[in-house]
Amino acid sequence: MPKFLALHGFLGTPEDFDFLKAKFNIVAPDLSKLVELDKQELYKYLINIINIESIDYIIGYSFGSRLGLSLKVENQLDLPIYCLAGHMGLNPKEIGVRGEVEEKFCEKIISLNRQEFLKYWNSLELFKYDEPLKKINFNNAQLFFEKYGLAKQLELIPRVKERSDFHFLYGDKDTKYKTYALKNLKKFDVELLQDAGHRLIQYPECVMNWLQRKLNE
């Protein structure tokens, strides 16, 4: 069976990708521990997994997609990547505003307890069409933004030479990311999942069908 390095999202866990185990081998590290590492150390750790486990593909959801994309592009990895609600990085003009948003997220993480933050996070406009999260992995939550926020991610598109190994899936109701994809990823393989929001991990059957179809193309 094909083997995937599976990278979960912010507040997620490795078990988020268990639904893929029926058809694929899945190696899913706990990113809430790895965000303690500096970027190059984190890359080294993940590349070591790729080599030891003979990984065939990368799949990521949201934050995990961003991490997977950065890992692949910055290290010129010859591995196809499948991104659920992924982002290739901001242009310089967008970074300032996004940095302020992420500072606010960090303030909320510090000032609120787990349940209060969960309520706040579920209320964001981005998740308007998603089922609310009921459980979260709150470990090192602040570091996801302080060290690996979107505002700190490199702008990856100009660094990509071969686009055929990049595959993106977005929710049709996820207006923010859908707009981003249709504007910025025109030369990449992009599909929209009808009636879905941002949390594509909540549509396991649809994701599985998309993934199997892509692998068979």
C-alpha cells in the first residue's frame, strides 16, 4: 500500500488521519510536540521519517498542509503532496495584517482556558460552515503561531519549478481559501468540494475518494 506522511492541523492530532488507514499506510507525527523545534530541526526530523519509513506521498490538513508545502518546496523533495485547505504563503504586502491577526490568536491562547479558547475558535468566520470542534490538542498551541504562523511562512509559489506534484482540495463554502486558490493557484491542480467548509478533515469519505482518484490518474 502507498505510504503517506500525514500532517495534522492546528489543535489536531495524528489520529485525525486514521480514516485513511483502510487503504493506505499512514505515518502521522504529533506536530504539537514538534513545533518546539526550530524550522531546520523540524525539517530534519520529518525528512528522517521520510527516509526511514520510505514515504511515497505527503498529505496535510490546514496547518499540516502549510508545513508539508514548506518542507517539500524549501528542501526540493521529490514527493507528491496532497493538501486539504492548504496555503502557499503570503506576498509581502499581506504579512503585516496577518501578523496582527496571529498576535491576537496568541493573546487568546494565553488569556483563555482550553474550553474558552475552543468556543472562541469555533466562532471564527472561517469555520462558519463546519461542525464545531469538541476536543482539541491544546499542547504548545501558542507556538503554532509564534514560530510557524502563516505570517512567518515563506512565499512558496515563486520557488516552485514543477507544479505537477501539487494537489489541492478546498471547501466550496470556505470563501476565504477558495478565493485565495482561484486567484493564486491557477496553474496548480485545484478542486473544490461542494457544500464543504474549511475543515475538510470532517469529510473523510470525500477526502478518501479524492485521494484515490488522484493517485489513479
